[in-house]
Amino acid sequence: MSTTHERSTLLYFQGAIYRKDGGFIRQELFYLLKDEKAVHFSFGSVQGDGIRKATQGMHSSKFCLNIAGDTPSSNCLFDIIASYCVPVIISDNIELP
């Protein structure tokens, strides 16, 4: 388990850019953060080997974005917490565990 001092990435996000809800904010955040050196912001679904890479990405990051989307039952927030990454929640309507 990494401490925050050993984590090389400041902010991590991996997910779809186009969503029914939250798509606009995802696009805006991408354009604002895409050139920041300590930020990992990439698009695409996490499947197969991508699951392992996403888990490693969260484990090596200090903060992880949890952006509003069209899947309220997503386990993304739980994955972030399990990775000891500080969740940054961007959503108007969310029920926290």
C-alpha cells in the first residue's frame, strides 16, 4: 500500500467522456486538465487488462475523480476508497455509502 508521499500522480480519472448525465463536465475537465503533468485523465471503458491498469492508476494517485455519469450503481467510488485514493466527487445528486 502506498502512502500519499509515494504516489506520483496528483489526480486520476479513467472513464467514458460521453455520458447521458455528466458528459459536459467530463469534457470540460478534460480540456482544463489534459496538459497538467501530474494528472492522468483518459477515456475509455475499463475492461480486461484495463481493470488492472486502472487499479494501479488509483493506487499511484493522491486524488481520484468520481464524476457524475449515467450509472449511479457504479462501483467506482468503492474502488477509489479501496485504493486509498482521496475521492473528488463531482455530482449534484449522490448518495454516499
